[in-house]
Amino acid sequence: MSTGTLADRAAAAFAAYRSGDEQRMGELVDLLTPILWHTARSQGLDASSAEDVVQTAWIRLVERAGSVQDAQAVLGWLVTTVRREAWRVGRKDGRAAPTDDVPEPEHEAPRQAELDPAVLAVLRDDQRTLWRHVQALGARCAALLRLVAFVDRPDYAAVSDALGMPIGSIGPTRGRCLAKLRTALLADPAWSTR
Amino acid sequence: MSDDQSPADASGDSPQLLALAAEPIDAIDLELLAAMREVYSRIDPVPGGLTDRIKFELTLAALHAEVAELQHVSLAGVRDEAAHYTPTESVTFTSSRLSLMVTLGPGREEAPDTVRVDGWVTGGTVTVELRIGDESRLATPDEDGRFVITDVPHGAARFVLRPVDDVERPVITPVVEI
């Protein structure tokens, strides 16, 4: 039933939905909403905008289910849609009028989501150390690693592609973001003595 | 080791870092990622109820439905012979054309953990679907617009009213606890 990677399970549910089993959409929502939430939040949206953007992506999927050629691509399609929509919403909140020209994130780095410092109180010391080093990587790497943390290893490439990051950003090789995090953490006594 | 040993890298990353980046992912990396997952799940979890709200929105989009408003709720206690306090609830929903009043009562003696739903639709001829959890119950109101659905389990429920003329949009109600 629920075997395979997240992308595989999502693909199976989406394929079943498209061939008429409407109940399976609920399963797809349960499977992928967490990663879409983290996508929206890693692009710098506040909680309420992030909710809106995630909902919008789902509604688009239902409206345009036929245009997603390959069921296997549904995870990437949704992450891409959330990322683009987040960019549009973030831009609207910020400065100029929204535009349809969404730059690839090479050119427009996501902002870091603002987080109430009090929230960090729920973390253990080593977890706060990890969080601090992730933040220090910059928004692009932080966003990539945050999403990758929520999928299975064979899906890393699909996620980095959906984020507009180059092939090889992560998986099968470590990639620079993870290499930087690892280097920084292993050199930090607060992590290595945990 | 100095940077001039390797071709200039646009990012300015050191050769050591690039070498580390080119290695396959190992158990330490997976441990770091698992720790990140735990951190983000704790400090920024998916808001409660978000998936339910999304499913509702998708149902609306799929049905092209109008959402009825919850108009009125009244709760009247009825004391039965055994002196149990049995709540009987009455709820009214309205849409632009239709109105639905439902009264919730205790289930049959043989099915004490269930609810009896008495409904009354005005404003048009419809079929009624009661959705509760993954279950779906259908009813066709009589000529006065009245219908009864028995043996309904407790839970979060909503009604979908489908005009029989198939021209008007369906109407879907907000969730009520049954």
C-alpha cells in the first residue's frame, strides 16, 4: 500500500485520482501538504500567506490535473507551484506590482522566514546549534536542505530541481549546501560534544 | 592548501569544500537531515487543521459548489425516562436559494451510539448527501422537502445539496459536529 518514496506514493495516489478514484486526493493532500508548507515557509512567507499559497497550489492541481503529464512528477509540480506562488505573493507584499515573470531563484534569493525567537525555546541545545548553522548557510541552502529533510533520498534531485537549483545540488553527491553545513557543525564544539 | 591549486570557482568555495561536496551522501549526512527534520517539525509545524481546510476547498472546487451559511444553532435538553440528559440540536443553513434545517436526535435503541437526522429543505428540489468521515449517506426529500437519515455515527459532518434540475450549483454546508 504505502511503499516507495514520498514521490512514488504521491504518484500512485495522483494516478488513481486521475483515473476516477476521487477519494485518493485526500491521501495526496495528507502526504504532500507538510513539504509544501515547508516550501512556502522557506521562501520567507508568514504563516497565513504560506497557508494561502499552499491552498492555491492544491486548487491549481485539481483544476489542471490533466496538464501534469507524468503522475511521477506531481511532487515536483506542486513544489514548483508553491515556490512560484510564494515569490509572487512575497513580491506583492514587498514592493512593485506582481508580474508573471518569475525569476529562477539564482537571481532572486528567497528571504528567510521570520521566526519568533521564543519558538526556539522548544529546542534542545544541540538542535539550536544546528538551526543556527542552517540559518548561516543563507536562504537558498537553508530552503534546499529544509525540503530535502522531508523527503526520501531518491527524491532529493526532484526537490532541488523543483526549487530551481542546479542538478547535483544534492544527491547522489552531497552537494555544497550539505557539505557546508557538515563542515560547520563538525567544527562546532557545541555540536560535536552533544 | 591554497586556492590557486584548483581552477577558480565562481562561488569562492575552497577546494576542500568542493571535494567534500562531490562525495556521495553518507550516514552522517542522513543523520544531519533527520535532525533538521525534527527541528523544523518542532519550530514550524504544519498548522493544525490545514489539511482539512485544503480538502474542503478542493471539494468545493470539484463540485463548483456554493457554501451555505450556518444560520442558527439551538440546543435544547430533553430529559428522558432514565433521567439522562439527551441533547437535541437544531441547525439551519442558508444559501442564495436553498435553506436546510436539520434536527439531531438520539439513535434507535438498537443503535444507541448513533444519531437520527431529520432534515427539511426549502427553496428547490434537491438530493441530499450527508458526508461524515469517509462515509456518505444519500437521501431524497419528500414533496414537502423532508428527509430522515438514521444510524448516523458521531463525527464531523457536512451536507451537500444537489439540485435535481442539474442546472443550479450544488450547495455545501460548513462542518457541524454530530
